[in-house]
Amino acid sequence: MLLKEYVEFTVSEFSEADLHYGHGTGTALDDAVYLIYVTLGLEFDQDFRESNRTLSESEISLLNQRVEQRVSERRPVAYIVGEAWFCGQPYTIDERALIPRSPIAELIQQRFAPLLQSTPGRILDLCCGSGCIGIACALEFEAAKVDLVDLSSKCLELAKINMRRHGTFDRVRAVRSDLFSNLSGQRYDLVVSNPPYVSEQEVDSLPEEFRHEPRMGLVSGEEGLAIPLKILRECQAHLHPDGVLILEVGYSEGALAERLPEVPFLWLEFAEGGEGVLAITAKDLERYRDHLI
């Protein structure tokens, strides 16, 4: 079978199965190409429509197994192939952490302009999961020191694999901490966080694909706001005076804005899609501290 024929076959299988695409791809075609190309070690700039590559029997057998996993188990492709892309770089991924898909990638590629007054020297990736946000920041800001923080030791194991993969051990460290609890005395120019922000009720209604992800990485109490609110209350003590917090709260944006109407959050817009990401300065976190209680 030709590569292009197998892609067409897989798209048909995925379309008929009525899968959900919310883990880095948006369509059956995107999902199929990602699964097939990573499995075969192909470069993504190769157009399968123009390829005359013939698949071997062993390749077809492996691909059939992975297509069956995607359809019957509703397992996201990134977990099946063990890899996800973020900020133009591949990261090792498995069920220890959420699959990278944050719109914060766009901010990193723009070097957080115009949100930062100067190049950050110290960066914190809070609730780091696989470490992709913090490592991407380290790759973008080549002189910065970066801390990857998570409560899950399993996430930190995965983050260390990605630190090794991208050669950042000299500037990036992994710290087990319940938010800021083990960061006494540490201050940062930039704190970036994509924490759990989904309510118990909402997570139970998500498509089956999300049930493969660690619940700990998704669920937050108080209708999804408990962890984001705690970050807002505690972050100022860990920022330099000109520092900035970037916080993703996803679909909880409306609930947070309603909960804290006086606080001047800057809700960011993304050319490549995405929502629910705010920016707030250390000065405003201090100025509106009483409203965060």
C-alpha cells in the first residue's frame, strides 16, 4: 500500500469513529498524518499526496495497531506515538502529564512582547507537567535560569527526560512543590502557569480522549478556580518588582473575571487560536492584594 493510500484509509477510519480532536490536532486528517508520520519517522514537510512511498508489511502492521488504539480506546495520538510538538520542538510525552497544547506557545515565540519590560533572567514554569513551557522558555531565552515546578513526581520524571532531550540541564531544574511551598526566597522575572482549572462537573462531561490524561492535571476545586486563585494570591511574593505572571485558566475565564471584577487582568488574544490566558504585573498583584483574599 502507498503512503497516500494509507493516509486516506486512516482519515476514513477516524471520521467514521467520530473521534474528538483537542490534543494538538484539529481534524481527522491532521490526526492521521501525525500518527503516521511520527510512527514512520517522516518529516512533516513531506506532502503525502506527492509521495510514491510504499509501506512495508511490518510498517502496515504497526500502523494498524496504532490506528486501532486510536479508534477503539479513544487514546490521543500523542500518547500512542509518545511525542508531542510545542513551540516547534518535539517533546516526549506519556500519561504522566497532560498533552502539550497551550496557546502560551505563541507568547513564547513572540518572546512575551510587549508584556515584559526586559529580558527575563529567572523564569518559573508552575504546574509544569511535561516541562514543555519552561523548556521552551529556556530555549528562547538562552541566558535565563528556569525552574520547573510540579506537585507530581511522575510529571517531574517526564520533565527531566525532556530537559535531557533538549540539553537544558545546565539552566533548568525540576522542583517538587505544591505551588510555591518549596520556593521560599525565590523570585522570578516571569512566572508562567498552565495549572489545573477544570471543575469536577466539567471534567466528567469531557470527551473520552481526556480520560486518558491525569485527572490531577485537569481538576481544580471551586468550579475550577481554587488553584488559579491560590496562584494569584501567592505569586506576588515570588516576583521581582517588574515581574509578570502569565496564567492560563481556559474556559474558566468568565468565572474568574466575575469573581474578581476589580482586578485589571489583561486577557490575551492569539492569532493561532486559544483563549483564557491572562497577564498581570507584580505591581497590580500587590495593589489589588485585598481583592484576592
